[in-house]
Amino acid sequence: MKQLILGNEAVARGLYEAGCSFVSSYPGTPSTEITEAVAKYPEVYAEWAPNEKVALEAAFGASLAGRRSFCGMKHVGLNVAADPLFTIAYTGVNAGLVIGVADDAGMHSSQNEQDSRHYARSAKIPMLEPSDSAEALEFAKLAYDLSEKFDTPVLLKMCTRVSHSQSVVETGERTEHIKEYEKNIPKYVMMPGNAKKRHPVVEERTQALIEYAETADINRIEPGKDHKMGIITSSTSYQYVKEVLGDTYPVMKLGMIWPMPEKKIQEFAASVENLVIVEELDSFIEAHCRDLGLACVGKSNFSCIDELSQNKVAAQLAKAVEEGVALADAIPPRPPVMCAGCPHRGLFYTLKKNKITVLGDIGCYTLGAVAPLAAVDSVICMGASVSGLHGFSKSQNGAMDGKTVAVIGDSTFMHSGITGLVNIAYNESNATVIIVDNSITGMTGHQQNPTTGFNLKGDPCAKIDLETLCHAVGIKRVRVIDPYDLKQCDEVIKEELAANEPSVIISRRPCALLKYVKHKAPLAVEQDKCIGCKACMKIGCPAISIVSGKAKIDPTLCVGCGVCAQLCKVGALKA
């Protein structure tokens, strides 16, 4: 049956059809929908793990037990999972193990623009890279066959444009694949004596994979009319090239991005006068071609910064194209902003008002760095706020005590903030950590986490009590505040910063967009009272604007949180 589906949903369908039985992931845009979609198939056990390292280790365990497994994450999540990844590359697998990683060229929802292809080369494992939904489904199925044939985990690389675009796929039936578990200490116990013997196996496997890449159908050559130029490309770059050039020039489309073929690329290069490499971010394909001794044009024309587009590809290939391709209209930018009624807004307003240095983290609350709040001083990676606060405090020899906090979300705290808090308690840092508990994983689209009491499928499960957990790791002072109450926020933050010991403040209020949250009536502005002081504008709520010198509230956006009313000294904002 043919269907029009999202790239991520196509991966999920591929996992299902391939007989995948176990899925463990951590949500991260643009990969999240893979796990959400596969969870709808009753034959597949699917879960959210606390972080990507745990997810990959769990997926390996399922593979070891003889069940095809999958682990999904975004590109920065692969950094977290790198520890088990490099060693699983040595052990190999029992049943197939596929690791989905979604890159975010253009940084639509990410803190960096790293190129995950380097992980495949460094870990010495194969990577497949689909360019549309149909390939996403087929490559997911192929990945399991390769995983078991070559005894290796396989990386399936998606990206924002493939993950979040739709194209036609043809679905098939599910085929079960189950293997028996057999104890094998030399293969799976990676102490030095065994690991030394596995390394040669990895190198032999790479050579076998190169031979496979030479004849694999997913590495194909599409003929062109004019051989003055030939292009090697992959993923969305392939789509841009075809839209711009059609069949004018021959194109080598790589579906297996690592290891890449050698003879096939050399033969293709020999068939054209000029070789051009079109790829996003780093010069990965280009470097491979140059290692083969081939002259080519790549990053000298195409930047390693930002994602490509039809326009960029057309512009750089303009000399070989009779007519350029251009979009009709420029799309106006839409700056990110915290939603109306966001519980984080009141907290960040209070921190800014008190001129507190804030070490931030990854989540919706990262937007606390955006004007007019501009309350966040640094954001690095998941959990770095807590660990960074300890180093910041210790290195200042107490000079910044009482003036600095870390802010981290409930899901991010469970992901990788706990160990940083253990470090604060263990090494006695006079630091205050604020956990913004909005009862959900908000940034990636409302996924459950270990603090919500529900699992991926919405069933009740064990709920981690943040207060008890913080006490258990050695924090004696733990306070809970309502971020809608500005007076309480101000008082508690000042008290905890004044304390000469580690402390945790839990800013607890559910996300305003959760379906079960009941909102109050929207506020309105009494125009005769409003003096146009713009105090209400300091919180950056999108429901508030200034019209003709007076405040105005959009009733379709306002959720009646009342934070703005607490700032109005003349009482002009009323329900």
C-alpha cells in the first residue's frame, strides 16, 4: 500500500517491517517522531530512556538477547552515547542493532551543527543515509540485514529536512527475526585481552563493507547528457542537485555514506571532466575523494556552515546551469519565544531583576536568554549548567557565591544533571541549582520522562520524586516554588543564595500547553488606568503588546497566569 508519510514515520515503519522488537531512545528534535511512531505498533516494545547512553546500552542488551533493536537520538545525543558506541563496534551484535541519529544542519533546534558522519568513520561502523521517506523505510530494513550480515551496529543518519518532510512510501508486511542467545566471553567481554583480538575483526569488517559498497544498489550512478561535470552527493543535497540540474549531468548518489566505495568513485570520476562534491556541513565525501587521489571541487564552493538549499546549489553551479532556480518569495524569520503563560517566564524575570548570573541548559527554558529577559549567561549541553555552576563557584573562591545559579529542566536533570548535583554535594560547593519542573519534556513536543509518572505509551509507571532524590544525593536545603508567584520566587531565591551551603529550588508549574492544564480567563487592560509605563513588557509575553502608547492583551493568547498583573503598579491589568 502506498502512503504519504513523514521521514521519521517511514523509519518507524521500516523498523516494524524489519521485525524490530525493542526500541529505547531519548527525545531530541529532529529524531523524536521515530520513537513516537514505532510505539504505536503493539509488536514493538518502545520506551523513553533517561539519556542516550542508557538507551544505546539497553538496545545493545536487547540485541545480545537475540531481538532486533533500535536506539534513536539527535546528533548531540550521539555524543552522550559515544561511550558504548565505540565498544559495541568491537563486540558486534547478536540480533541486528540500528542506531538512528538525526543531524540538524542549520541549527533549527540545536546548539551546534556537528556532522555525525565522522562518528561512523571513527567508530568504524557502517552508516546509511536516506534522502526521502521511501529510502528511510527501505534503509531501515536494510540496516538490520547489514547489521547481522557483517556483525556490526549500523548508523542510520537522518537530518531535519528528511525527518520532517513527506514523500510517498510503499509499505509491506512485518517479518519476525529472533536469534538465540549464546554465551561468548571473547566476543562480548571487552577487557583488554579480548578487545585486542576484536580490533583486527573490526578492520577486516571494514574491508568487507567497502567491497559491499562497490556493488550496493544504494550507491547508484544516474546518467547525464553532458559529461563536462559529474556530481557526487547524498541525502537532501541529492534532492537539491536533482531539482536544479535534472538529468543534465551524471550524478553518483551515495546511500551508504560510510564506508564509501573506492573503485566505483574512481571510475565515475574518470568518466567526467570535472568532479564536484555537493554535501552539507563538512568535507566528508570530498576528503574521501582526495584520499583516493582525485581532483575535485567541494567546500571551496559550498560552505561548511548552514544547510544547503536549491538556491545555494543553483548559485554555485550557475556556470553549468542555463537557468537558475530561485524561490519566489523570501520567508520572513520568526524568532523563538517562550509561550504565553510559560511557567519559566516569572522565574527568569526574577533572576534578571536580581542581577543573578545564570548558567543555563538545553530545553524550552534556554529561551530565557532571549530579549527582553536576556537572563541566561551560558548554554553548552545537557547537564552542563549544574556541573558548570560547581566549577564557576569553586574557581571564584566564593566571590560569586550568592550571585550565581544553574537552571535545568526536570527531563534534562534526569538526563545528565544528577551527576553534576552529586558533584556539588560531594565536593561541597556553595551553589544553588534551580530545577524548572514543568511536568513534561517540553522542547521536543511533550514527551514523558522519569519525573512525570507515565511511560512512552501513557501508562502509569514509577515516578521519580525530585525532592527525595535531591535529599538522597546530599542536598539538605530543597525548596519548591510556584513561578507564577513573583513575590515567592524573589524571597526564596534570595534566601537560598544567602545560605552558606548547597541548595536546590524546584520551580514547579506544568507547561501551559499541556492538555490537562486548565487556564484562567484571559486578562484585559483597563485603558483609563494604563499609564504606558511598559512594565508589563519586561517579561516578553507574546500576548502583550503596546498599541497607541497603551498595553494591549490578545485574549486568544493569554492564559490568565497573572504574572504581568503583578508588575503593573497601577492595577490596569484585570481578569
